[in-house]
Amino acid sequence: MANEMERDNKVYIAINSDIHDGFLTLQWALKRWNSHSITIVILYASNNICKDYVVTPMGKLPRGSVNEEKLKDLEKLEEAKNQKILWRYKVFCGNVKVEAIKIERYDESIQKFMVDLIYGLKINKLVISLTFMKPSSWKSRSAISGSFFVHRQKPEFCELFIICGGKLVFLREGNNEGLIEDDQGIMVAKSRSMRQSFRDLVIKMFPENSSKLLKNQSDLLSSSTSNIVEFDKWEKYKKEIDNYMCQLLSSNFEEIDDFVADEILHKNIITELVMAENMTMQEKKEALRIKILEIKEAIQLSREEAKSHVEGQAKAQWAITLCTRRAEEIDGCINDELARKPDLKRELDATKDELNELHTEVEVTKSKLSSILELQHEVSTKMQLSSVARSRAEVQLEKVLKQRMDTVKEIEEFRGQRDVLRRRITFCREKDAIGNASMLIEPRLKYKEFSAAEIRTATDGFSNLMRLKSGGDWTDVYKAKLHHTSVAIKLYSSADVDSEDTFLAKVKFLSHMRHPHMLSMIGYCSELRCIVFEYMNNGCLRDILFSGTRGSKRRNYGLNWQARICIVANVCTGLCFLHRAKPRPVAHGNLNPSKILLDCNNIAKIYDVRMPLSCDKSDLRSDIRAYGNLVLQILTGRNWAGLVEEAIMMDQSKLIEVLDPMAGEWPLDIALELGRIGIKCLSIHEDKELNMTNLAREMEKVKKLADEIVANGECVVANGRNLDDHEDSTEFPNFFLCPILQEVMKNPHVAADGFSYELEAIEEWLKNGRDTSPMTNLRLKGNLLTPNHSLRALIQDSQKR
């Protein structure tokens, strides 16, 4: 159904290279179907080169006398002209959809071809220009005969429109005659009219367009001969002889048409004589009179033809004379070419010698090229082998990476579980901090007095093995066990407490210090002047922050950036408790990292609070300044707060450089906020309204933000990495670490013992005269070092992740 609708919408227009007539025909079709959605299919009859002769500047020559290269050039030229004409037709149609079918025509019967085309394409609407139907010679009567042939042989479903000069004409048949009528029914030509040319018919039918047609044809002739230089007399008469040849060809077609017309006339006379038996005498006389008049007209025409034949014979003699003269001139040119032939032959021989030399050079080059190709083949073979080995290594690496990814996924799952447990632990820590210490005290007492024997037994007679160190120095604090609980016992010398009353006052003061972030007193011994405190497993903050070796395990223990934020928040809460104490506030007086202790969960507690003899605002501000210094020390891992202040004043990127790398990757916004709080505390003289209560609110916001970041599982950190990697930033598989340097390897090499080392480290090891393995202490079999590319790729991939 869709195909039938598509066929109905197609209008086939048959036109040729006559641009003027083609435009008129297309204009008529576009105007005729301007209100319909149509597709125009142009049936274009191209001007091909004749099979028998070709037109050259020297005249019409037989096709066999022109070389193939020249013929191809002429064919390309004609093809270009046809393409240009067809393109102009398509542009003329504007927005209407246009298709084109080229008809390769020579001098064959175009009307039969058109009938076959109608049946083959099932054409429903066909518009034919009369110029399309003409043969190689311009004969209007032949074009009309062809149109009548198509009209008679076409199927019923095809609607045929004949266009002449941009107007529709109609074909009529009557009394065995073909008639052409205009749109008003006036006959303008007959197919039997043998004495009128097609051009005359067009002038009769459309006198207003005759001047345009003549002008276009004259322009065509002038343009075709404008590029030919008249070298001799032959060029002068060439156009006239060509016209004469066209007239001869036209006369041949007229004779054929006359013969056909006479045959038809003879048959009609016989038919009319047979039909005359049924006529009356009067009708027979009238019919004979008409026939006699027609015969007289035919005799008159024959006399005129005889006269024209005489004139044609004289003109033929004239043309023969000119052609003979031209042939003699051509013979002379041929003789000149024959005289030049020996020179051309010598030039040809010299060119052949040069060509032979070039062939020799080509053979030498081919031999060199073949050797190069062999080398290329060998190289490609080696490359293929190396690529196969590489692909195998990549497959193994992919397996290792896949296993690693599976491990990472498991770690992520464990981290999720850890975060849940961590939140639960955080919720319960502060609630149960005091409860663990109060379990050691009798229910009715706030603290317990221990005997000297119990203290000596717990400390093994105050043995140095039980004595605690801080910063490498011995202290007067001993680790002990009382009632199966680890405690810390501090001895007070006479310099610390000069009397028993002073000691008891200190005990009473400390017994009131009940806060999750204040070190809890468990008991005391008045005889030995010692106080029993809860034991803090992770020691003091100073030992962790300012250890002599920055890469030591003690320094790295547990203090990632999350733990440091919790420590800062814990200390702030403890100081806030002291400053808000009743009936009067209490100042610590000597707050520094050595006065901050950490339990096994890194919960910070303040100890060694000064007795509140007198406390004013200056003491409280001193505590705030000390707290600000502590915040900056925790940020940088250095005992110099000026680093952070200078970095923040210069640029935020400078802050990243001074942050302690042992804390992992800090979230940049949290690091900036902590730096701002620390600097504000150091500048308390500029903000006299600043107090620990306000600082506690700000620190609570920072801690809450940090908890949200941990809960969400990701954040933007100071160097753009994920927050979840902060704990793993300094933790790698053991085989990533150099056994000598204990650092992640950058250029791992395998030594003779089978272990991988950092190249610089193992080379330094061997240069110092050592010949044993750093791992097994056995003698090495050699000094050969092999790059471990697989391990290096794993380390780089791990660092990227």
C-alpha cells in the first residue's frame, strides 16, 4: 500500500541537455502539481559521444582514428557537462524532492526505450518534452512520430503529458493522421506534413518564444566555435559544411518518412476503393475529386523536391571540393610527421636507456627493501613474543589485583561494622569513664585509704621495673595492681607537700574532681604520702607527639586525625569543667601535652591540677592560651605554634605542608577550623570575652562534623584523597616495606636472598662491605640485583587508590 502511494506521488519528467526547454518543462510540471506533495524524477537523456565518429577541432573524424586517451578525455568532458546540467535542473526544483535517472542514449530508438521504461518502473505520470524525443538530427516530424508511438504503446495506468516550449500540447488521431493541437483545440501540425521542420512548427505554435529559441541556439553555436582559432580556409568553411551534412542527414530521414507516408497513403486508397462500393454516385465523385486534388499537390511537391535536389547536388560538389583540398593539407601534415619520425625514434631510444637504468636501481632498492622486511619480520616476531609474555603477566597482575579488591571489599565491610561499634563505644565511654574507677572504692566512701604495706606490695617495693618513664626520664609514678586492677601510684616529696595537712587538703581537693576527662583519684596512703590514680594505658600525649624518632611505632600509635580531634574536644571539656567549678573557678596553671594522659581508647584526661589558692581571670586566660598552643601542637606534631599561624596568614595550601603527616590525611575544612581556634586562643588578649564555655561549643561543632564525615564514609581531604584511607595512609602490607628502611619502596629490587629491597638501601648495604642478607643474616651468593616490576606496579596502584 505504501509503495503504491509512493508511486502515485512521483512525476517522471523526460528532458535532455536543452537547458531552456528543460527549465520550461520543469516550470510547467511544478505549476501543474504545486498543490500536491510530489517527488520529481528527472529522466535525463545525456549527450554521449557517437559510436561512429567524434567531433574535434579538425572536424568530424572516424571514432577509430582517435586514440583511447583522447576518447576518455572527451567522455569525461561530456560527463562533466551532463552533471552540471543535471545539477542546475535539481536546483531549479527548489524544495521539491528530486530524483534523477540518466538515460544513456546514442542514436537508438528512444520511443521504444521509453515504453519499456514505463512498464518497468510502472510510471503513473509522465511529462515528455518534444525535444527529448528528437533523434540526432533536428526533425520535428520524427519527434512527433515518436510521441505518437509512446502514446499508442503506453499502458492505461500511465498519464502522458507532451510539453512543447513550456506549454501543454495534445495528440489526436483522425483519418489515419497524427495531429498536434494546442489547448484551444486548434491543429498546429500533422505527422504526415513532410515539408515543415520541427523548428517551424514550434515557431507557428508559440511565436512569442521563437525569438528566444533562435537566440539560445545561436548562442550555443557561437560558444561552441568561439574557442576554435581559424588557422586556414578549412576552418572558415567548417561551420557551413557541418550545416550541409546535417541537411543531408535530415533529407535521409525525410525520404524514409515519405516512403512510410506513401505506403500509408497507398493502403488508404485501396481501403477507400473497397469502401466505395457502398457509396452513392455523388459521394464517389466527391471522393475522386478530393483524391485528384491530393495527387496534384503531391506532384507539385515532387517538382519542388526535384528542384531542391539540383541545388543540393551543386552544393554537394562544392563541399566535395573543399574536403578534397582539406585532405591534401592533412596529407602534407602527415608527411611532415613522417620526416620527424627518426628524431623521435632517437629520443625514444634515449628514454628507454634511462628507463633501463631506473629499472636497475629499482631492483637494487627492492633487494635492500627485502632485507629490511626480513629484519622487520624478526623484530615483529620478538615483539609478539614479548607481548604474549606481557599479556600473561598482566593476567597474573589482574588476578592479584582482583584478590586485592576482594580483600579491600572485606576490609570496607569490616570498617562499616567497626564504625557502628565505634559510635556505640563513643556513646558509652563518657558514661562509663567514672564508673570503672568508682568500682574500686567502697560504696560508702568517695575514696579509699590504702596502707603502706599494700602500696609496697603493689609496687614490688617501689622497684624500678614498676617505675614509669616520661620523655626518657624517670618519674615518681609507679605502675601497680590493687584488687586486680591496674593503677598508677604517685609519690609526693616534701618539696611537693610540706606537711600532712597540705597532703590531706590535696587529697580532698582531688577527691572532688569527678569528671570523665579529669584523672580520677582512687585512693591514697598518708603514711607514704602517695595518691593512687586510675592507670592510663597509652601514657601521656607528649611522648606520642614529640617522640625523638618521628617514624617510631610509639609516635604512630593510634593518633590519627580522628583521635586527635577527640583528644582536643576531651581536653576542652575538662578545662571547661575546671573553669566553671563552684564556688570559684579552678585554673590548671600548667597545661601542656605532658599533663594529658590517654587510656586504651585514647580518651584524654587532665591531671596534676594546681591547688586553687587564688584564681583570677589572668589565670583562666593563661589556661586558654595553653589550650590554644596544645591544639596547634596536635595539628602539627611540633612544639612550635608559629608554624600554623604563619601558614594560615599566607595561604591555605601552606597549612597542608605543616600538618603532621602521622595523623593521616586531614579533612581540610576541619584542619582550618582547628587552626583558627588555636590562633584565637593564643590571641585572647584581643578578645577578652573568650572563655572555655564558648570554646567548648565550637569544639563540639567540630567534633560533630568529624563524626558525620566518618559516618558518611568519605570526604575531601587535604591532598584530595578519601577520608577512609586516613588510617591506611601509613599502613601497607609488610612486603611493600623495605626491610632495611622500613618504608614503602619506590624502586624495589630482588637480591640474591630472594627478598625485595629499596635499590638505594641495598646498594648502600653492599657498599659498606656487608655480604650477608639483611633478613636471614646468611651469606649472599652474589651481588646481582633484579628489578621487581610486579611489586612496583602493585605499590603504585595501591598508592593511587
